[in-house]
Amino acid sequence: QVQLAESGGGLVQPGGSLRLSCAASGSIFSINVMSWYRQAPGKQRELVALITRGGTLTYADSVKGRFTISRDNAKNTVYLQMNSLKPEDTAVYYCYVASQWGQGTQVTVSS
């Protein structure tokens, strides 16, 4: 199995930026897809961004142009750079890698 360690969440004002990290470890030779989801209070968990091993990118319409997903295959780490943050981005953010969920990290955008 794979263990996932998330970090980078916090409290930020509207228009600010945060960078989330998710590092994978364990007995796996290759990870094809790495992705980020988020879940706001009272809402279903939704896909935010996805990246394949070859670098193919997918974003939710709500974050296009503001968020960037990237990965470092040597470190088995996926990142989510979040810019121009809005209050509606407030949620717990989870990485999803090799059919496993990260523990979640809280992102709060508020003034």
C-alpha cells in the first residue's frame, strides 16, 4: 500500500496564495495518476485537479487559470499551487494517489 502525507494548508485572505504538497511512500513502483479533491462544509467531495505520469493536466472549471497541479516523480510528490484564492475555495483538500486518500489539509480563505 501507499502512505500519503499532506501539508501546506492554512488561513489566507482573498487574493492570496497557498501551495499544497502530498508525498507518497510505500511499496509501489509506478504511480500513473495523482489528483487533488476538496470538500467544503455541507458539500460533496469534488475533483479539483489531476495530473498523469506523462504530464497530462485536468482542472475543474472553477479553478482554471488560478490553480496549478504539478508532480515530482523522483520524490513521488504532487503539488497544488493555488493563486488568487476566493472564499468559495474554502474546504478540506485531499490528495488521491494509488487508490488512497491523504489525511486532508484545511484551506480557509477569509477576510
